Amino acid sequence: MSNTQYNFKDYIRVIPDFPQPGIRFKDITTLLKDGGAYRAVIEAMRAAVQHMKIDIIAGPEARGFVVGAPLALALGVGFAPIRKSGKLPGETITASYDLEYGNDQLAMHKDAISPGQRVLIADDLLATGGTIATSMNLVRQLGGEVVGAAFLIELAYLTGREKLDGIEVFSLMTYE
């Protein structure tokens, strides 16, 4: 089935009041379990970003892995995982970011990105932009050039795109 035969939002389960009251959680597991829809999503994202001349894709754990790794495979490029601090076995760099209550750190292996590489950041969801801005910071610390970011879903009402100035942003689905 071609991408045009899918309404991808039909494959996203919205769960009210998760993880707390007032939140309408966008659950992508209902899309991931459908092989045809999952393949079509990755193909649609590949088509949207292939013009960026990407050398490698970086994605934050965990859902950035299920978007970024197959997208890297579809583009014929490598994938660099971005993890919570303390989860990678080799020598790493870290960057802090704020959470609603406190802060956390993300990490990348020091050899994950080579200086001058053109990097696409891929994740399932763009919300407030904090995780992606931190991911961009890590890539730039390693000398990579962030050329864009790609998402399955963007929650436009949270204005995360504003934290990603200077790069091309692609979202397959947008919730206003």
C-alpha cells in the first residue's frame, strides 16, 4: 500500500489523562504494530528528508530509536544513539536539560559523530523542544552540523519548533 493510502493519524491512539490529568498522550505503539503503516511512515519521512544530504542520523532514546534507526537504514546512513547519562559504555559527552520538576542529562559517545558530518535528529514527537535542543547541543559539541530534525508527530501548541531555530524541521503529523 502506498503512503497516500494511509491516514497516519488513524494509527495513533490518544490516551486521555496520561501520564497526568489534562495530558492527551499520543501513543505510537498502535502505528508500530502495523507493518504496512510503519513502513509507509518511514518511507514518507525518507522522501521528506532525502534532499538534506545527511551523513548520519542521531536519535534520543527510546522512541527516537524506533524512528531514527529505520530511517537511517532507508537512507543508507548510520545511526548514533543519544541516551540518558550513564547508559553508554564508552567515553561520552553530556548535556543537561530541564524537566518539569528538575533536570536530566543526555549523553553520546565521543566518537558517535565525526567533525563536519551532516546530522539529522529524528524522534517520534516534538513537544516543548527541550530534548531535541539538547540533542542538537551534543551533536554540535562533537563538531557535527545539524541539518534538520524529523518527527512523526508535532504538538504545535507547545511551540517546540521555536527552540530549533536555524534548522529545517519536518513533522509527518501535526496536532494544533
